[in-house]
Amino acid sequence: MKTAPMLSSAFLQPAGQALPTTLLALRFDRASSLADLLLPTRRTENWKYSAKHLKLTDEMASSLPSDASVEAADISGYTVVLVNGVVRPEVSNYPSIEGLSIQRFSELDVDDAALAADLIGKSISDQPAKSGSVNLSQLNGARFEDGLLIQLKPNTVLDQPLFVIHHTTASHSGSAYPRILVAVGRNSQLTVVEDYVSSGDCSVMVNTTTEFNLDDGANVTSIRLNTEGQAVQHMGTTGVRQQRSSRFESHSVGFGGTLRRHDLHVRLEGEGAECKLNGVVVTQGTQHYDNHTTIEHVAANCNSEETYRNIAADKSHAIFNGRIHIHQDAQKSNANMSNKNLLLTNGAEIDTKPELEIYADDVKCAHGATIGRLDDESIFYLVSRGLSRRDAKVLLTMAFINELVDQIPVEQVRESANIGLNQFFDQAFQEV
Amino acid sequence: MLSIKNLHACVEGKQILNGINLEIKAGEVHAIMGPNGSGKSTLSQVLAGNEAFDVTAGEVFLNGDNLLDLATEERAREGVFLAFQYPVEIPGVSNLQFLRTAVNAMRKHHSKEDMNAAEFMKLAKEVSKQVDLDPAFLKRGVNEGFSGGEKKRNEIMQALLLQPKLAILDETDSGLDIDALKVVSDGVNALRAPDRCIIMITHYQRLLDHIVPDYVHVLADGKIIKSGSAELALELEAKGYGWLGIKDEAVANQ
Ligand SMILES: Nc1ncnc2c1ncn2[C@@H]1O[C@H](COP(=O)(O)OP(=O)(O)OP(=O)(O)O)[C@@H](O)[C@H]1O
Ligand SMILES: [Mg+2]
């Protein structure tokens, strides 16, 4: 048996030294502990399907320029733009609202830097993991540059969504490491839209981590749209910690690429916390998309509701791995997980794996996964009324995800999602 | 207007239509009766272009166009309409969106402009009233959770909306209560037009009390074995199919 390859030391040299010393120290620490990280292979359970697409060559290790020029985002509301993982205030439009603070890591004072250092990695395990499961968010901990700390004081409501645009652009191969920390105070409300876009066709890697910390009664909606170019290897991690009676809602819409991976880890730590996780993934050509979610019911009386839909065309591959972990003290937990999948061709592949670990005895936990195809009878019915085959298939495919797209609470995102979906349909349902 | 010549078809290797010949002139209504499993629905599916069925011989012309050369959607746009014996439930696809897409596909084919949402809504409400369906049905998924009778009325509503040249009604009368039968029959009578022909597949004379056909045909074992005037249906009602020399088992299935 071949031994797993090690992470090249080229990856352990971060750029951007203009950070508070606490964060520099933390980053250095993480880098040292990564020195003997084994890379995932197809024998690594949680990288079974995706390891073969990982390209962690020395070329990929180099940092991408943070001063690359980008077009201003076409968004009227509050925006924070990151270029290659670094916040760019001059093309951003921060809201200035009592109780809200949006700061770059580089401008944090000693206290806030300590807070940031304390939050980093809290919601997810970014410590070297036990063998068998490799978490590439660890690498983000060793490489992040000028990230973002968003704080909302108690009882503060942000009146509009905050768009965080992650722009990756490069004229050479390399990688970017956006890091976002969000701390939402008691009973405060916030909607964050993370939009991942790219330009150029260099082979690049985006290794991004966003962490949400919700105090008692906080209400956070996180929307994630991924329309990066084909050549982008995307490794995303979202970590969420929820205190008493808080509510977290996540809507993600992802279009495939060379490698798309998103790990979403929610910890329901306070009684009465609630999360709702919706996800739509579409892949075509030879694209790949791998969603791993973990919901941990740590405290009692929490609810989780998860609905993911994958649609795979051509020779593409979509993966859903949904884990629900109900801790011993999490009595009266209520967990629902549904994953439905649609294969549009024989060559496409979808893998779905629900994993339940239940250590409490008084819980309600339901899960279901299906893989299906478009129904010929239904297509015939629609086409027999004069619809083109494309329109018939679009209606049937949209019927599969409509419910999730309609629930996205920001119209601009619904529109972008629909534009992306229409491009997908044009390719997938090309009439020959 | 419609001319079917020596039509043979099979499904999954099983021969079902064994040489159908049928001529229908513009403005005529033809009823097709016959035992269960004799091939009535197969004929209607083949005419509408269901690819699950293979045509092994024969020709079908509608106004001179060879239908068998056209794809399903092209046939529909040329005016073929099938009211399904078992309309498909399509949850998640709104009836309204489906119907508007269908009407606009038709209009585009005839070089007419798209109907906007408001215009379409008005038209759809009118025709839904004509078949006594609450316009609220328009907002539901296609046939989703519709009762048997509601599905049949929805089919007739679609015919009224799409104004076909050839309407094939496959047992649109079955499963209807007495009032619904009246509503559906009125709908079909409203479809009668000098430039349209209608094929009505039914098991029951009672429909033919409301819609008097010009001809009645008996289909058995994939062939038309007898044709006659409207009186033939009365005779079948009284005597069954036995006297026509159809196998006993087929009659027993009736
Ligand atoms: N998809 C199919 N696969 C196999 N056999 C089929 C299929 N469709 C129809 N058949 C068979 O073809 C024969 C004719 O069926 P068809 O539905 O045309 O009969 P019908 O005259 O409409 O009967 P009914 O009065 O019961 O509606 C039947 O024996 C039926 O089982
Ligand atoms: Mg039938």
C-alpha cells in the first residue's frame, strides 16, 4: 500500500505579514502543526470521491496577488469585497450602523485581535484531525491573510443583507485563503450573502472558511452562491455555533467545477436552538461537487431541518454526505434530513450518504435519500401539449428545486441563481 | 382530414395494433368502442407520438402532413391533442405555467406573439369556468392531487385552450358523475367545429346521448372490425361484443 502523500512545505509559507501579533502567532502555530499533515486519498473516508481531484502542487501553493484589479460589484446594498482572500475596502461599501462593526484583521486592536484569535477554529475542528478524516480548513488557519471580523452587538438588526464577494483572479496558478469570522450578539439579526466568483482560467485553489457564532436568541441567515469558473478548486468550510434559542438558516446554491467541496458544520450548543440548511447543487460536463454537512445536537430541545437537492448531467459527479450527531444530553432533539437527487444522464454519478449517530434516547430523527430520473411519462405529457423537450425538462427539473430556490430570502440571489440555472439548462438540454 | 392507413404498432415487442384503417373528414366526430386491452389507448398514444410505442407499418396523414414523420411536440403544434385516459400527475410544475408555456409554444409555431401573463390568466379563467373547474386549480401542480373527474375536466380545459385540429379523447367520460358528464360533454360539443375532427374513445353509450357521433367503430385485437352509424353503439349496449365474434375472454374482461 502506498503511503499517503504529505502536504508540501511550500503551502506553509503565508503571505501578508501586516496582522496583529496574536494572529501572526496563531497562523505560525497552525503551520507548524500542519507540517506532517497527510493529504487525503481515496481511502480517506470523507475524501473518498474528491481526493482524486485535489491538486496540491507546489505551483498551487503560491499566494495570489491581493492588489489585482477587479470590477466593482454590481450590487447596490452593503458589500465587502475580498480579492484573492484579502479585504479591499476601496471597492467595498460597508454599512455604518450603530452596533455593527466590520473590521479587517489588519486593523484590529489588541482586544479584537484576541477575540478573533479565540474564535478562529472554534466552530470547526481545524486542529490536525485524527487519521481517516482530513480537514483542509486547517490549511486556511495556516495561510489566511487579511480576513474579516464582523461583530453585531446585542439587539442589533441589520436592515439589509451584507454581501461578501469573494473574487478570485489570477494570471498564474496559486491559492487564496479567505477567512471570515462573524460574532452575533444576543437577539441580533443578520443576513450574509457570500458570493464566490472568479475571473481568468488559471488553475487556482480557493480555500475558504467562514465561522458564525450566534449568541442567545440571535438570528442569522447565511446564503452561499458559487459560480466560480471551471478551473477553480474550491474548498469551503462553514462552521456555526449556536447558543440558546438562536436560529441559523443556510441557503446554498452551487454550480460545479473541477473541484467543489463544501463542509458545513453546525453545533447546536444551547437549548432551543434551531437550524435550517437548504442546498441546491447542479453539475454538468465533467464537473464535481461534494457537500459534507454535520449537524451536532449538543444541547436538548433543538431542531434541525436539512434539505439538499443535487442535479447531475453529462458525466458529472455530485456527492452529499449528511451527518447528524445527537449527543447524550440532547434529549428531545428533533432532526430531519432529506436529500433527493436527479440524474439527467446515464453517465452522471450521484452518491448520497446519510450518517446518524444518536446517543440520546428521547429524540425524533428522520432521514431520507432518493436518486431518480426525469419521468418519461411526464415528459411525454408535457411535450404532447406542444412544449419543446427542453422546456418540458426544464419545468420538471425546476419542479425538483423550485421550493428551495423560492425560499432564498434575497431576490438578487434568486435572480443570479436562476440565471445560472438557465445557463445550465441550455447546456444540459441542448437539442441536437 | 385524418387518414390512417394500415397502422401497425407494438410495445415492448408485443404487437398491439394490427392494421388500423380510418378516414375522418373535417367536422366529424367518430366514436371508438371495444373491449379492454383491444388497443384503443395504444392507437391514441401512437397518434400523439408516444415513443414508447413502435410503429411497425402504416401511415397517418393529418391535412396531408405525414404525422409519423413529426416529433411529438411538432404534432401537437400542428393540432394533435390527446386527452389522456390517465392524465399524469406532475407535482411541482404549476398548471398555469405549464399551460401558458404550451399556448405560447403553439402561438410561436403559428408566428404569433407570446401571450403575456395577464392575458393568459384571463383566458385560462374563462376556459376553466367552461368546464366548471375552480380557477384555483390553475395554481396547483399539474393534475397534482386532482380527483379522477377533475383530471378529466382539466384535459378538456386544455383542449379548449389549445384549439386542436384533431382531438382524441381517451375515455374522457369514465369516472365522471352525472353532472360532470354533462359539463364534459358540453365542453366536447363546444369543441365541435367544421375544421376539426374528434375521436372519442368510450365504453358507454351514455356519453353518446350527449355527443352524437357521426360514426361508431369497434376495435378488437388491434383492428377495426365493425363500423356503423350512431345506432351501432345502441346495439353494442344491448348485445355486448359477443355477436361480433370477439373472443370470449375479451368480452369477459369488459
Ligand atoms: N407499455 C406497455 N407495455 C406492455 N404492454 C402494454 C403497454 N401498453 C399497453 N400494453 C398492452 O397493450 C394492450 C392494449 O392496451 P390499450 O391500453 O391500448 O387497451 P385499451 O383498448 O385502451 O383498453 P382499456 O379499455 O382497458 O383502456 C393491452 O394488452 C396492454 O396490456
Ligand atoms: Mg384505454
